[in-house]
Amino acid sequence: MIPLDELVLFSGLLFSLGIFGVLTRRNFIMLLISIEIMMNSAILNFIAFAAYSPAGNSLLEVSGQGIAVVLIGLAATEVALGLAIVLALNRIIGSVDVADAMQLKL
Amino acid sequence: MSFDIPSIAQYTPEATVFIGVILVFMLDVAGIRSRAIIGGATSIFLLLAFLQVLADLGSWPLQGLSTLPAGLLGTQNGPVIFTNFGLIFQGIFLLSALLVALASVSEADGEEVPTFYALLSLAALGMLFVAISADLIFLLLSVEITGIATYVMVGYTRKDRRAVEAAMKFYIIGALSTAISFFGASLLYGAYGTTSLTAFRALPANSSLALVGFGMVAVGLGFKATLVPFHMWAVDVYDGAPASVSAFLAAGSKKMGLFGIFIVFVAAVRIFASAQGFALYLALGALAVITMTVGNVMALEQTTMKRMLAYSSIAQAGYMLLGIAIDTPAALAGATLQITADVLMKAGAFIVVGAAVGLGVGPLITDWRGVGHSRPGIGASFAIMLLSLAGMPLTLGFVGKFYLFFAAVEAGGYFTLLAIAGLLNSALSVFYYARILRYMYMPESTGSATAGAHPLSHSSLGVGNAPAAPAWGSVRDEIRGTGSARWATVVGIALLLLVLGIYPTPLIGAMNSAAQQFLTLGL
Amino acid sequence: MSLDEILFALLAGTSLVTAVLALLAREIVHTIMWIAILFVSLGLIYFLLEAPFLGVLQLAVYAGAVTILLLFAIMVVKKRIFSREAVTGIGITSVLLSVATALLLAGNALSLPYNAAGRTYPTPILSQSLFLDFGAWVIILGFVVLSALVGAVYLAKESRGRPIRAEGE
């Protein structure tokens, strides 16, 4: 079995790469991908912690893996909705660059 | 750990709202797209759910109708727990959805009507689940129901470029906050071995992991609640979205974020404060004060009504966060009262702004010059809302702030400073609310005077008792301009603010006991 | 070092490298290709963690559906498909913020007290618990999917009438 600290270190690095992507990229689809990387690191964390959860916690025996299943569903749903927003936006302004779409003042 | 069918009776409000959603779908399939029918049906179902929540709370005429089994209150059932505090918030959430549903009946018919109402009901459904959650994953997933519904609602006009861009921005921020809070939840799962909120009442073996986890969940929910470092999106989204959706975001979905923060952190704050010392209270207090200060200062320099209201909404979030930063039953009750007041005020104010087009008023604050005279009903109601937002006595906004600051002074020591900061901020906010009032009750400039019935003499007479002065004819005009449902909602909100401001005793009593119970449960 | 650990090191390295490449790629199609490899190697890591059901789910949903959805999104936005979009916002703040996150989380991971042996869960138990113990989560996920479905169908549908141009500004 893989040691837990290596797994959590790995998912932490993946998460901060996602943060880096969100902060640096301006394209909507790139932002979506960065957020998916972050979601994936959360899912990995749940599975890793489930594999090492202390025994005897019968009520939530496999909850880490259960949460991971639910999260995969949630993330896919979000991407689908994001695609719908891309379509709606593309119909109006013909580009999906967040910088292009910065008509709203910050 | 049962979520079985026979126990469905206790979920009557949720079921009612969901039946409303299905009915809207069926009306859509039947080709009925009229706002009066679909909006009316949605409002009725939301109202029924609201009354059911009031019955569950045991409020006066309805107590016999409660569907909660005896002994259910306060006992955790798997991922769900019913508490009086949660039920009060269910009422608040349903109220915000109901007001928006009623007011938007007056907007134009179109193909988007069924989607708008279905999503509004679904968002309300998500908020209802948030209010009864006893499990972090359940909570975050419920937040996500509301989140996804509101992303689409922001862009529901679909042809308006600004609205769709606002939807895109809101979606990115929402998805980001979801990812961050789920990562935090995964760390908490690692620290505690479970995601049940009751488990978070103990200090785990690995408290640094839990602290980082709590921090990330706070960041994720802080985005929803527009706390200050994470507030940048709010102004753009509230500005770009249709006004009725802004009303729902400011009144409903933001309160959901605050409630999430309350139930996740009330236990955690105390445990970590006992382990790590006073720093946590200091940080929360600083966050609250920064949020209200930034909101108020930025609101001062806005020129458009919607952006001003958006910043003022951020400032209000700061006051509400004081409830958990002070962490006494009185402060929590005060924050709940302030949240109730803010739901009415913010929903009302955004609805008025949404009606502005029908009234022939532009988006700038200066466009509101003379509205108090030419539109007496809306003008007076809006004035009451603004006075309540500024915290003037005899309104509900005053009661909420008074209780909150009083609780801070009562807690003593460092918390007194929070009360002083809050008072100074309230004083600051009076400036920009008073500016609008000044414009509204200023004589219309001679050049742009529209109705010939407004000579200068009339206006100077009307300053004292503006609402009563003009003839009924202009009220009828006004109702035609805003639509009767919207007009009635706005006036009703204003009356409610006054009535509850003058006689808040039942509200205060209920909230005090609920907050007391909530804090002893630790959940 | 066991075989598991060597495989994990390889897969984790692949994942991190592909994630970096995906985020730095100039062409968005390349990003999608790197991201597909990232998803596949994460799925393989789930197999190593003896969570085969999740591994399959990861391969099907992420490496399959999500990647295709993203590709489709790019195809719809045709004119940008070969656009060379540079990494625009590499500033001090963004780098510092992500490095700070990494350090915070890494510090956390290294302080983990766990040394218990790992446990495995048979897939039948997982699937039973999904519909018994965690039924509430699945129901809530159902509502999430419902609202996303309503919204996505509505947003993606062609609307009648011309787009409204934003006034002013």
C-alpha cells in the first residue's frame, strides 16, 4: 500500500497546481480544467483517507469512497453546465476569453 | 441512519417545493408560459412550504399542523438534523424565494418563464436542505443545488450579453469555491474519520490538518457569503444579473452561505479557541470588521444604484458575521434577526430597482431625483427600506443591529471594540443611504420635469408628508408602471419592516430560544 | 520500496508533469491531451489504492466524458481552436499564492501521524452503502443533476430573437 503522507502530499501539489492555473489563465475552458484538477485532488484525498481510516468506525465504513463517487458525479455535472454556458456565451460574443468578456467593471 | 420513505412527513416543506417544480415542468410541457399562472403556482407552493415551516416552529395559529414527529427536534438522523435554528432559517430562505417569485410575476412573459421559476424553486429546495444538514458533504452538496440553479438564473435572459457574462463569472467563482470547500472537507474527513458535523465538536488528534480543512471550507463558503477577500465577484454579478435574480442572490443564496458558516463553525470556533487561544476570535472579528468597512467605503463612491446596493449587501454580511465572531446566544440571535431584516430589505430594494425601468427611472442614483414625489407608494416603501438598511429606529434593521451590538457590548472586553466598529460603520452607511433619500425627495429638476402637475411649490410642500400629498391618479400610474404584483410585494415588504420594527418581540423570543438551543447542541 | 510504491511514484510523477504541461500549454487542444493523460494516471492510482470501482469511474467519467465534453466545447468555439493563448497572469501574487498553498498542504501531509496499515473495501459493500447509508447524498446529487439539466438544456437551446448588445461602455 502507498504511504498516506505521500498521497496527501501529491494531492496537495495537484491542488496548488489547480490554484496556479485559476490565477494565471484567462480562458474559460482553461479555468474549467484548472478547477477540475482541484476537484480531482479532493477526490484523491477522500479515497486516500478512506484507505487509511481507523477501523471500527462502522457507520461510515466506506464513506470516503462513497463521497468520491458522489463527487465524480458532481464534477461531471458542473462541466456539463459549464459547456452550456460556453455555448450561450459563444452565441453572443463569439469568444470564450474571460478577458474579452470583461465588460463588467471590476 | 435511515432516510426511508415512511419518515417523509417531516420533509413536507421540501416535498411541497419539489411538487411545485414538477408542476412547473408539466405546465411547460402543456405550453403554458404565462407568468401569472406559473409564477402564481410557484408562489403558492412556496407559501405553503413557508406556512408549513412556521407550523413546524409552533408559531401561533398554525402549531397544530406541525408534521415533525415528537422528539425529532435536536436529534441527529444520519446526515439530517432538525433544530429550531435550522427551521427559522428555512423560513428565511423560503421568504426570500417567495418574495422574488411574487415580484417577478410582473415581468414580461417569454419562453424563459418556466425555467426561471423551476430554477427558483430548486434553489429554494437546496437552501431548505442546507438548513437541516448535519453532515458536511450533505451541506456542501445542498449548497451546490442552489449554486447551480443560481448560475443559470443569472444568465436566464440569455440574449443579454452582460447577464451571460455575469453568469460565466458567477459559475467560475462558484465552481472554484466548490472545489476549495470539498478539498477542505477531504482534509476534515482525514482528520476526523467522518464528515458528520457533530464529530467536529471534538478536537481531533491531528489538529493542524483540521485547522487547514476548516480554513478551506470557510473560504469556500465565504465566497458564497461574500466575505471580504472573496467578494470581488459579487458586485459584477449583482450588477449584471436581472434585478429579480440579484434580489434572490443578495437575499437568499448569500444567507445560505452565512448559515453554512454558522453551522460548520459554531462548534469548531470554540474548540479551536480553547486549544489555540484567542487568535481565532480575533481573526473572525477582524474579518467581520474588514468586510463591513470595505463594503461601506466602496458603497460611498458608487454612482449606479445596483452597484451601491451590492456593496451595501457586502457590508451587511460583515454585521452578520459578528454573530459567530462574538459567539454568544444573544449575538447569534441578533445576527439571525439582522439576517431576517436584510432578506426583507435587500429583496425589496433590488425589486424596486428592477421596477425602475417601468417607472421610467435610469440606473444612476441621480436618476432617482424626485421619485419620492412622483411615485409616492414605491418612493415611500423604498425610503423605509433604505432607512432600515441604515439602521434607523422603528424599523427592523434597527432592531437587528441593536441586538447584535448590544450582545457585543455584553460579551465585554475585546468584543466591545467590535460593537464600536459596527456602530461607526453604521454611521458611515447613513451617508450613502441619505444621499439617495435626498435625491428622491428633491424637487425634480425643472428641465426634466415630466408631469406638468409638479410645480416647485408643490414639491416644497410635499417634503414633509410626501406619500400622502399626490393624488391617487399617480399611484394608479405607478401600479401600472411596476405591475400590481411587484407593487404589492414592495409595499408589503415595507409594511412588514415597519410592523416588525415596532413590535419585534415574537421574533426576538423565537430567535433567542433557537440560538440558545443551537449553541448548547453545538450544532 | 514495494512495487506499489514504485508504480505510485511513476504515476504521481506523470500526473504532476502532465498537469504542469497542461497549464502551460499554449494551444488549448494540447491542454486537453495532457489533461486526459492526467485523468488516466489518476485512475490508475485509484486501482493501486484498491478502489477498482472508483478507478473505472474515473476512467469512464473523467478520461472519457469530461475530456470529450471539453473537446466538444473547443470545437464549438471554432475560431479559437488553434489560438495561441499565452499564460497571461504569471505575476508575483499568483505564484506566491500557489506556492504558499503547496507549502501549507505539504507541511500538513508530512505531519500526518498515520502509520496504520491500509484497508480495502469490497466493491459490493461500497455499492450497498451508496444506496443505504449514503442514500441522502445520492438523493441530493440527484437534485443537483436535475437543476444542472434544466439549466443546461435551457442555456444551450437556441433562443428566438436577436442578442441584446450591452448599452454604453
